[in-house]
Amino acid sequence: MNDELENLIRQWGQEGKVPCSAPAKPTPVCLTFAEAESVARGEPHPRQQAEAHAATCAYCKALVADFREALAEDVKATPRLVSHRPLTRRLVYASGLAAAVLIAAGVGIFLTLRPPADVSILALAEVGLQSQVEAGLRPRGPQGFASGDAIMVRVELHHGGHLALISVDPHGRIDVLAPKPPSQNLDLAATAGTVTLGPYTLDDTTGQETFLIVATDRPIDDLESRVAKLRSAYEHAADVNALAEQIRSWPAQVEVVTFEHRAPR
């Protein structure tokens, strides 16, 4: 979230224009932001289970109502980003829709200022050269790295949780990249703020690489068996978006980052 939008939200809260009571925390069955936007636009429910649940759930009805109010006011968002990110991430860029939804009396303010369980953990995830990340430099434009390069992942967290890094190499092999320094667990306990993962040295397998940065409120039980199921699903569909949706059902948040892995010059 940019500083201007955050200051605007905080100002509304201080002026008493937003109710003090917070909505109930969502359950794993509740609508995501992207699903609530879809329902508010009159599109079919993406999940049959969620449709029946949302009809009686106060949280889901409030979320859809906020989006309908924003859309009714003809707030125009920026063009859709070419990204795998869910709506909670796109709200940062679509400032018009974000302001309407977040300032509306209800779910948005609570999710932004005091994120409930499994919601709005990830604020940012990006990959860069180790030298860039350690120097605090932000990558610009499409990223590309060569075999032998040491790369790192920078993650910004709204609040503390657990992180895991899953890679899909150019041949479709899926693995969990262990934290560094090594620990007994494949997921990493992290506090709010900036977290770095790596460095990891790229091998000789060139092509498009994909990192799935996974964030949860709690330790990720049986991570290896969960990843084994991801491998099985990927063998059938070879669809990274499907992998991301499967991870979100754990429940977890996931950010998908791709980059070009090329041979050294």
C-alpha cells in the first residue's frame, strides 16, 4: 500500500467515519477478495461450496456489499495487471477501487489495518540478485538471471507468520527450497516487515523459472507431502495457476514470481 492511501485510511479512522467494531474473521470456506469482486459484478460463484456458504455468512455478505457499493459509485480501477496476484494484491495498484472498498464501513479497513488469520499476510514478494537485495535495491522490469547467479527473495509481511519457498524449474520439477541458514523445518517463522530468503545459486537448467512464495499464520504441517500432491497435479495440468489455487486451499497466501533463467554469456 502506498503512503498516501494508508494515510487517507488512517485519517478516516481517526475522524470516526469508520465503525470501531471489526467484522468476524473469515473461515477457509469464505469468499476471497477476488471471488467477492466476481460475485459483486454478477458473475457465477467460482466455488459451489462458497456459494451456499456466502448466502448465510455475515462476513461474505459484507465483503460482497462493499464491492457492490464501490462498483455502483463507478470507481474506475487501473487496467488489470498481467500477474498471478489475487485481488488483495491488486488493490495496492488499483487505487480508486482500493480507496472505495477500504474506506467503506466494513471488511476492507479491518483487513488492511489489522489483518485477520490467513488474510493479507504478504505485502510484497520479489526476486533479485543477492547483491541487489542486500543493498536494498528494487528490481525494475522483467527479471532475468544466468546460471551461477546468486539470487534472493525479498518478502514484505503485514504481520508475522510462516514462509515457504516452492520452485518450479524449466523442466517442471517442483521442490521446496530450504531456508538459509538451514533449519529443521522447510518453512520459516518470520516477523512483520522485511524478510529475505536465500541466497540460492542457479544451476545449469535454463528456461522459465517460477517461485511460489507461500505465507501462512501457522506452521505448515506435512509440507513435503503437500508438495508431493502439487507434483502430481502439475504432471496432469502443467498449470502454475492451478498450483497456486491448490496452495491457497491449505489455507495460505501465495505470490507467484517468474523469471528467465539463461545461460552465462
